[in-house]
Amino acid sequence: MDIDIKNKKKSLNILVLGSGSWGTSLALAANKNYSTCLWSRDSNQVQSMYKNKENSKYLPGIRLPKNLKITDDIDNSLFALSNKENKSLIIVSVPISGIKNICSILREKITKLDLLDTPIIWTSKGFENHSGNLLHETVEQNLNITNLKYGILSGPSFAKEVALELPTALTIASKNTEVCELVIQTLHSESLRVYSSHDIIGVEVGGALKNVIAIACGISDGLKLGSNARAALITRGLHEIKRFGIALGAQETTFLGLSCLGDLVLTSTGNLSRNRNIGIQIGQGFPINEVINSNITTEGVRCALAIKDRARKLNIELPIIETVCSILFEQLDPKQAVSILLQRKSKYENL
């Protein structure tokens, strides 16, 4: 689909729920094109952002424009979307662990405000820890809204680079073509390119499993195993992601796109990658409990066991991901883990 980014009509109201680095970056991107409000549950953070025109906690050094609305009032921010003269879009950018809580808030309020037709875009990457659900499964179960219009936004993107307006490409996945078009219209710009897909499962799986593979790559880098080892982990990791995704009903071609291969390469090699950096610390010998219990949000750690458990239910072998789980949660020594992987029986390379 083609969207003319130079001739957009100012007729959209955007609400971004979640003021972490990614939510703030998306609010900045949307605000370039349309009236945008950024919601935070933390009133102190809201006051700080208003006062300093900067999200000093998550995006230090990035200036927030004066016309970006910032609030901790979820009721008023949602009420502002009820103006039927303009279309509206809700972008939810919270960790996967916060999805149920956001769903409970939205279920009550969007029904009361007659916002059932407002598309909701979800940006979390991972599996719900306890249930093993993918993001869309958790959303559908907890919102329980018939004919819900929603999409999954993913792709290779460090929040800081998006905020700095460095070139970035993302994928919006939705079964609803109008939702894809609306997201492209909202975010597409000279520095941010958005592609569309209908493969929600494939986009979710790529965005979730690449985090665990990135931890493996970080461990390898921390052990100073070299570029060859990292390339092997990325390639075989891609195979594990694809095999798992296809078993869940994803399209094979999705895994060669931005939301999987692109994101996998970025997260496994980029210096801004939190999952890779966690792996580097583990490979360098830092105590694992201290590393994984730090305040840094790393979805790869949070959802690794859920992925492993769901793969076993599907009778799918994921050697790299299983090994990462053993390092993180069973005290397997990283050097021993390398030996275990290398000693696996050699077989025909079937990608």
C-alpha cells in the first residue's frame, strides 16, 4: 500500500500508553504528524517530563516538543479520543508483564466511552510468563471484545535511534487492512518507514524469540568466542524461530523480514541491545542472579522458560533456547554450554 507522507490530513488523535523509551519514541514519531498524548502511570515522571521537556529516566538527552501532551490521567486521555469528528489510534507500549493490567483498564473504559471501533496497537515483545501465551492471545482473552481492531508493531528498532530520527523500518501486522493503513499514516515519515503484514503470529514469534537468541550471542561475545560463533548462533537461531513459528501457524516468509531476521540481527549485534548486554555480562562471569534481577527490562529473560515449555508441548526442539534457559535458571556454566552445543550430532542443514 502506498501512503503519501507529504500530504497527510491532520485528522487523527493518537494516545500512547506507556512512557518507557519505546513508548516515548513512538509518541515523538506520531507527534510529528498528528496530535499525540503520552500517558504514564507515574505522576512524578509526568511532572519531570513537563518541567524538563525530557524523559530523563528512559531517553536522556532527547528533547520533548512543547506540543506533545503528557498526562497521568487515563480517563481524560481516553475521553479525548471519543470525539467522532477525528479518527483515533491507541498505541500500547508496556512490558508483556503489564498487558493484563492495561487490558483490564481498557476493557472497562473503551466500552463506556464507545471507543470499541478505535484500533489498538500493541508493541510488547515476548510470551506471557505464566500462561505461555503470545501477546495477541493474552489481549483477546483479557479484553474479550468482539471484532476488536488491533495490530502488532514490531521490527529492528532501538528506541533512542528512532527518537533521534535515524532511519528505521518497522512492520505492522494486523488482519485488518485499515488498521495497517492507519498505523502507516500515523508513523510513516522521512526517517521512519512502516511495512504491513497480515501474519500476526509470525511477527510476534520473531520479536519474542530473537531476544533469547540475542542473550546467547551476548554470552558468546562475553566469552570472546569470536564473530564466527555469533554468526552461527544467529543463523541457527533463525532456524529455531522459524520452526517454532510455523508450528504455531505463522507464514514461513515472515521470518526473512524485518520483524524476525531484521530484529534478530540488530538485537544480537547492536551495542544498545539490552538482551545482548545481559548475555555479555553472563559470559564475562558476573553472577547470573545479580544480572537477571537487575532493574533492566530484558524480555528475553522474562519469557525464555515460557518459550521452552510451549515448544515442548509442540514437540519442537530448540537447542539454543533450551541451553540459554539452562544457563539462566539451572546454573549451567556458559563454557560447558558451548561444549554441549558443539557436541550435538551433526546433521543436514535444512532451513
